[in-house]
Amino acid sequence: MTRLSGAPGGRVPAAGGPGLRDALIGIGILMAALCLVELAVPSSSRGFGGSLLDGALVAVYTVTGLLAWSRRPHNRVGRLMLLTALALWASRTQDDVLPALHVLGTLTSSLPLALLLHLLLAFPSGRLPSRAARAVVTVAYLVSVAPQIVVVLRPAVTEVAWTLQAAVGIGTLVVTVVLCGRGLARMPALPRRQLLPFVGYGCAALAVIAVTVVVLHLDPRVGAQQAADVVQSVMLGGLPIAFLVGLTFGAFGRAGEVAEAAAGIAAASVEPALLDTLAARALGDPGARVLWASGADEAGSSRFVDSGGRPVVVLPERGWWPIGPPEAPTGALLYDPALIADRNLVATVAAPLGVAMDKQRLIVELRSAVQRLEVAAEELQTSRRRIVVAADAERRRIAQDLHDGAQQRIVLVGIDVQRLARQADDPSYVRSEAARIAEHCGSLLDELRGLVDGLLPSRLQDHGLEAAIATLADRIRIPVRIEIDSPLGRLDAEVESTGYYVIAEALTDAVKHAGARQIAVVVALRDGRLQIAVSDDGRGAAGAVPGFGMRSLRDRVEPLGGTVALESAPGGGTTLRAQVPLG
């Protein structure tokens, strides 16, 4: 039995798994190396302090992006943050003395603003919500890159390209602010409050940056240019701080739990242990576990097992939250209350986990149903094969009986008739031969009647099942007691023939194999079914199995929607029970 406390024996892998963690560490090292390169390369207009400020700005975006990506691997906001950090680094190389870095900086000088628009419109899911947002972001990327390419290839048109870029860029900034404001206005109060830290600051930053763009293109003074550049850097640097506020209190930190958990559920397979990792990542608690309900104990309290099926005892210092209806939970979410004081966060994560558990149960049930269908199909195929084999055997038996019996007698009668024709002048011979031919014809008729009666008893066909049962009992050499609950009347032909076949087979088996001394046949019509019970006092099922033909009985009864069961009493004796729907 597993005992879970504040220090769990096994720890869930870190959020996103070791592969993602290693990749994020590598990205962090790469960005740090790029910042060091920027500090080492001389600049034509910026001193060491300016380069240090630019490196700090890149570092803030890098750290924020890595944190967001690790907390929400399925969300694209973290990746957009890292791309913004890379674009900021590249744009700051415009003043470097190395030609290659100078060209890179010129091409990407406006790219951070396009990524800023993308971030604002995609927050908090990381996906652009509408066609208008996608169109604005597309225009932003084009206007941030295309004019810069023209400037690099044709320096003579630099002023025209930058003026066009400023005009279209300012329009794009205005449209972005309008879209963000309209989106906030349409939201309920709670989501609006959650989005405001990041989106509100972002819109304010866009407004200020739009003013600085105007200043940069209209005021050529060095002081104004430097002031505008510093204001842009400050406004861009404040955005990660607003994001960290949103990560803690806003949509990315609270409502984002639902999106993250839902994304994990969609990507998860039916492996229960994956839900432990999902819970740990969504809550930020490495010791979080998903428990599965496993009945109730003697006191009526729910019992739980972990993903490995081991019973779990929840110690008092551990917190847990029911998954599913509180009165009959399908599971529980185990967490550390010292790490997570907000129970609303736990409830937010528990809801999609319940969906995941229901999904897994449905998948397991579906697989089980498919397996049962495959078994049923195989049994049906086997049953059909047995029916064909039995039908062929019955036809061969009938043909053999006709050949050995009726056919031989007909041949003998024909020979007698030919002999009679040759001795027609002798009256005494004719009389004796005619009497013998008449006797042969009578025997032939009796044999044909017996053969037909074996195929479809005339008693059953003419008078019904009740009369046919009495005829069967008269043929048995041991006492047979018959109980008919109520007059059966005439039933459908297939019901009568099936009931007759079941009783005949049961009587034959009781006499031949079970060594019975007496037999009881009980027949009743109840609940729209013909119910049959044939009991004997023989050796029990062990003695009945060899000649009982249960497969043959099932092949006849089950296609009509009926059932056949064999019961053996402890002290001996066997009861065959069959039920056949009446219609």
C-alpha cells in the first residue's frame, strides 16, 4: 500500500519532461552567448552602457519566455517571447562595426514591434483568435521586414521606405489597439480583469511607441532620437513584467490552467501515469498525483489507487480534491497545500482531469466492446460452420436410411411383382404373393413414416408441442413426469420445433449418458418466452457432457434470441434450462 505525504517517494518528472528542460537550458545558454557577443563587438554610436541596457532587455524577454514555455509547453506565448528576445538582440546589432551584424540589425530593426503585436493579439492562448488578428499580424511582419530589405538593397530610397514603413506601421499599431480594446470590452468581468495586466499595458506601450515612431521620423535632433529610443526600450522592457503579473494572477496563470490541461488531455494516450505528469505541470507541484476511485471501504468512504493500481493512504498533511461528483468521485487530485494555497486553482485543474479519466474509461470500454464483438463474430462463424456440418451429416444419414431401408424394400417389391406377373395363371400363387407384397408395402410405409417423423414429427406438426412432448415421454423406457404450467396452444412453427428438439435431446442424453432413473419435464409460457426445464437424477453434468450436444442446442436456440444453460446439483442430477422468445 502506498502512503503519500509531503515528501513523496517517487517524483513526477519536471514540467514538460527532461527533453523540453534540456532544450530550454540550451536556448538560455545560446541567448546568453549572443548577449556576450553583442557586448564584445564595438558599436559605432552606443557605448558600453547602451549595450548593457540592450543585453538586459534581451535577457528579460529570454527569461520570461523560458519560464512561460516551461510552465505551459502547449502554449505558444513562451515561444513568441523567445522570438521577441532574439529579434531584439538582432535589431540592436544595427550600430555594430561588423558589416554582417550591421546588415542583420538593419533588416530586423522593426521586427520586435511586429512580434509585440503578435504577442498582444495572441495572448493568453498563443493563437490568433480571428481573421482580422491574423491579417494585422501578417501586415505587421511585412511592413517590418520589406522596407528594410529595400533599404539594404537600395540605400538611395531609404527615406521613402522608412516614411512608408512609419505610416503603415502606425496604422497597424492603431488597429491592434482597437482589436484588443474591442476584445476586452466583449469579455465578462472576470476574464477582463485577468487579461488587463498584460493586454492593458501592451496597448499603452503601443500608444507610446507610436508617438516615438513619429518623433524618430520627424525630429532629426540627436537628443530627441536618443530619448525616443530610450522610451521605446523602457516600454518594451515593461512588457515582460506585465506578463509575469499575468502569469501569477491573470489569464495565463489561472484560466491558462484549463487550456494547458485540456491540451495535455488531447495529446495524452490511455496511459494513466501521463495524467500524473499533466497534473504536476498544470499545478506546478512535482508531487501532484491523480488517484482513481476503487470502491468504498467498510465505513462507506471512497478508496483510491494510484496510476499503477496500488492502494493509497492519504496522510493528513496532504491535500486532495475530488474529481467528479463529490458524493461519488471517480478519482481525486492529490497535491501539496504548502505549495498551492489557492484551492480554486486545484478545482480548475481537477475539472479537465475528470474529462481525461472519463475519456480513458470510455476508450477501455470501447476496446472491451470491440473484443467482445470479435469473439461473438468468431463464435457466430464457428456456429454457422457447425450448422453446415450438421446439415450435411443429416442429409447423408437420410440418404443412407433411404438407401438401406426404403430403397431396398422397393426393389424387393418390384421383384415380387415381376415374379407375380410370370405366375399370373396360378391363383394360389397369386394370392400368397399378393399377401407378401402387401406386407412389404406396409413395412415400407411404416419405415417412411418413421423417417418423416424423425425429420418433423407429425404429432408436433398436427397437434402442437404439448402433444409431441407426451409422445416423446411415452417412448422413454424410464418414468417421465410432465408439468405444463398452462395450455400451450399452438405456437410459431420455429418455436415449437426448437422446444421439441431441446426436450428430445435432453431426454435422450439423460437415458444414454447420465444413467437417470426418472426425469421431470416442466414447460411454461412466461414473460413472452417458452421456458423449458428438463431435470434428471443421474450422474450430473460430468456424466451428461459427452453426449449432450450443448453446442448443437445453442446453435438451434440462440439464433432465435433464446438461451440454454446446464446446471448440476451437488449430489447428482442435471437440469437443462432453455428459454425461447415467442415472437
